Amino acid sequence: MTVKSKILKALILGAPASGKGTISSRIVKKYNVEHVSSGDKLRDHIEKQTNLGKEVKQYLNEGKLVPDDVMIKFMIAELNKVQNKTWLLDGFPRTVNQAEALWRVQPVDVVLNLVVPFEVIIDRIPSGRVYNIGFNTPKVEGKDDVTGEDLVQRPDDKPEAVKKRLEIYDSVTRPVIEFYKKKGILQQFEGKTSDEIWPKVTAYLDPILLNK
Ligand code: ATP
């Protein structure tokens, strides 16, 4: 019996509303790995009103990407703090520039890509219906027509910002998938729901991360 003590550097990719958050938190919980989420870290800075927080706030609110130079410097410093741990990187890199910069300082071992059909993604945003003021106005302001849920949870969950994030994902983040495919370390997990995807993820990670 061998104890596997390999430090794994993993990265998770997935479109907005692909269930990346759900799968990431399940991975972190099951395998007890460090979760390094760029979005969470940025929101933390915004909340604490740090200089970085003030600098990036507007980008997040509008669903736009924070410029590469700011992001690369910030995330590489964050990753240095967890050098000796197994981590799951989430939300970074989002551009090929960022992927190249990360590769230079810390090549990742594996990239998990969640593949969810586009119709399913669209259906989930936000609560499945996209409202534009004056075009498709909800019956009760701020509430979803069907579920009655609040339409706006986070500033960047506003329909316009979500639309922007989907567009950005298609144009700038998709090439990141290609980048890792070429490196030969991309693992794809397909499904319509997180419950469908999860067993595929564990079947892949168990032999790597659990001591046998
Ligand atoms: P998505 O559903 O678009 O993946 P999310 O809520 O998971 O959204 P987060 O990863 O939490 O997104 O990031 C929220 C915001 O933080 C992004 O819309 C962007 O403004 C900024 N951000 C996070 N990571 C990066 C990055 N690697 N490069 C540039 N901007 C980033």
C-alpha cells in the first residue's frame, strides 16, 4: 500500500452557469484541496475596499474581464501562497495571455473542463429568463415571472452582465480550452446537470487524489 502524497495542481473550466461553482465546491469538500477562486478573491477585495478592490469593482459589476496585467500579477502572488498544497484553481486563467503567463511560472497537471449544452446554460440564466427593460419586462419588478425568485442576486448577475460574460466566454475563454488541449492535459466532463457530471469527475479524481 502506498500513500499518495503527490501535490496536484488542477484547474477547472466551464461556461457561466455551467455548474462550475457546484462542482468546484464538491471537489474541495471531498478531496480537501485548496480552492483558489479568482472571483471570490476579487469580491473579497471589493468588500474590504482595498486598492485592488476599488480598481476592479467596475469590471465585475459590468461582467467585463479585469485587465490581464492586473489579474496575472494578483493571481500569481496568490498561488505563491499555496505552493506546497494541492489546489483547484477556479476562474483563472480566462484568456490565453493569462494561461501562458501561468504556464511559465506554474504548469498545471490537469484541466477539468465542464461541458454543458448551450441550451441548458441559457435556460439557467438568471432563473431561465433574460429580461431587458422595455423589451421583456418582468410582470413584477425584480422578480422572475415563473419562479417569483429575485432576479438580481449579485451585481454581475444582471442580465446584461450575464450576457456580456457569455460573450466573453465564447470569444476569449474558449481559446483557453484549446491551449490546454494542445498541452494534452484537458479532461472533459459532459452532462446537463451537476449530478450527471459529478460521478464522472470523481471517477477521474479518486484514483489520483484518494489514498488507496
Ligand atoms: P462565470 O459564471 O462568468 O464564470 P463567475 O461568477 O463564476 O462567473 P467569477 O469567476 O466569480 O465568475 O468572476 C467574477 C468576475 O470577476 C468576472 O466576471 C470578472 O469581472 C472578474 N474575474 C474573475 N477572474 C478573472 C480573470 N481570470 N480575468 C479577468 N477577470 C476576472
